[in-house]
Amino acid sequence: MKLGMIARAAGKGFVGLAFAGLLANAPALAQQAAPAPATETPAPVATPPSPAPLAEQPAPAAAEPSVAEAAPGAAAGGYTPMAPTPGKGMPVDGNLGLQPQFSPIGEEALWMHDAILMPVITVISLIVLFLLLWVVVRYRRSANPTPSKTTHNVAIEIAWTVVPALILAVIAYPSIRLLAHQYQSAPAGALTVKATGYQWYWGYTYPDNGGFEVISNMLKEPNEVAAGERARIEADGPEQLAADNRMVLPVGEPIRLQTTAADVIHAFAVPALWFKLDSVPGRINEKVLFINEPGVYFGQCSELCGVRHGYMPIVVEAVPRPQFDAWVLAQGGTVGKPAAASPSVPAAAPAAAPAQEPESSEPGAPGAGAPPAKIAA
């Protein structure tokens, strides 16, 4: 299987090089019949070791996410919206337990849940059930007509004080360690992205790439849209979780994700990445996000924020750095650090406005950076 995957990846790479040579040497031919852009196979990204022991996770059904062909919103410049992988980064009907995790913190948390919390909970529940049944049978009135008058038992009192304390100590160490790992500061040079909650949609700002903002609204179903409006398709994601514009992030590197709000308290939450952070008006909260694999990951606002609280989906698309840079350029942003202006050379003009037309598929939605619209309840 691995040899077959490597061969297919090498074949795709050779096809991409052939297309690049044709476009470079025969521009006229490229203008007459431009071939569809070849799917770029993401290069494997080296994931740093997790800060805590990780449970062995089953391999995802599809390690390499597929790319939507002719997906709506496909931008020029080397970026094509990625189609989500079924069952990856999204809820699954009938699933019990947590979603599979695709971040180091999430893997550590899933290990703690499966290896520590669930066994402790199961053992305690079985012991309590056994004691309850034993007392019901052993000390029923017919089998024990004269109940004991004992009021104190030193051994029992010591046992039921010491044993719970030891259990809490066993749970406390990995729990506090996980909490500390979740709030470690972002390293210097980490990409900064800000998520702003509005009533009732999200705005994603990229201050390190020119400061442009992407407005994201939930996509409606085909029977809910008016003529000319964009409706959700399968390549966008599940119903009520798909958004017209995604938060695009580079995979395999730390990201300083900041959250705030423009009106009321929201919460930015993506279960498969083990990320949840309140978005509070007037303040900035931040945590580090690290995504192990390319893919599309879905979340929702998890703070009751008003009548349309349930219609604020979050879609995070993790792509390799070259594809992320192409997406930034397509949005009118900048890539790399700006060159320092000298006295004889004027400073570069600010980046152009985001090339996002329209900014949102939601009719009447405020533009990037505009105050939220007043929507009747």
C-alpha cells in the first residue's frame, strides 16, 4: 500500500512538472487551451514530539485529503478549496466519545481521556454498583431483622478518605500538565490570526499578511437560497457546518490564534483540534494552535450569543505553506516580511483590498471591518 501511494504521489509530481514546462515554454498554447491546474500533493510535514505521552491512534481512513474539483470560490494563484474527508474533522452519526484529534494538545487530551479518566470512572461506577446491590441483598429486612447500632468505624472512615484523595492525585498530575501545555506562549515568529465573533458570523483577520479580513457565514441549503445566491454543496461540508469562506491556515507550524468579539460573548471552538477559546468584546484571548495534518476541520460557536447562535459554523482549512501563501495573495494580502524603506526609496503602498467578491454569500452582511448589522430577533 505504501509503495502504491508513493508511486501515485511521484506520478502527480511529474505531471505537475510537465505542465509547468509547457506553460513556461509555450505561453501562446497555454492561452488557447489552458489545462486544469494539477492537484498538488502536500509534502509530508514533520510533527514535533508531543509534550506528553500519546495514545496510539488509528490511522485516518484517508491520510491525504482530496481536493474539490471546480469547487465554488476557487481562486486563481495556486489555491483550490479542499474537499473535506468524510469522518475527519467533523461529527459522525452514532459516534460515541471524542472526535479523533489532529493536534498535539488534542492527542494528549484524548490519551488522558481514554487511558486515565474512562478507566477510573468505569472502576468506581462498578464498585459503587456492587456495594449498592450487596447492601440491598445482604441487609434487607428479612435477612437482617436486627440492624447494627454501630455509628463509627475508624477503618472505613480512613479508607473512604484516603482512597478518593489518592484517586484525585492520580488524575491531578496529567490534568494540570495538560492545562499548562494548552496555555504555553506562542514562539517568536508564529503566524498570528485573529477570529472576531459577530452577531451572527465570524471574521478572520491576518495581521501578519497585510491585515485583510475574511467574512464567513453559514451556507444555506439549495431550497433556502434566492436566485443568484450560492448554496451549499457536498464539497463544502456537512449541513449547517459549511461556510462560504474558511479560515485557511498553514499546516505543521504553530499559530497564534487570537479571539475577540464585536458585540456579545462568543466562543471559537473546533473539537477535532482540541481548541476552544472565548471571544469577549473589548479583550483579546489567545492560544497556540498546531495542526498535524492537512484537512478541513469543522466547529461552531459554543457560547450562547443570541437567536442565531446555532448558525455560526467555523471551518478551518489546513494546507501546506505554499498553498497558504497562494491563498493569501489571492485575498490581496502580502507574503513575507516587508522590506525596510530607505530615505531615498518611498515605502511600499499598502496592500490592495481583499479580492473577495462578494465578501460573503449572506445577503446584506457587513463587509470586512464594518460594524455588525442590527438583525431583528
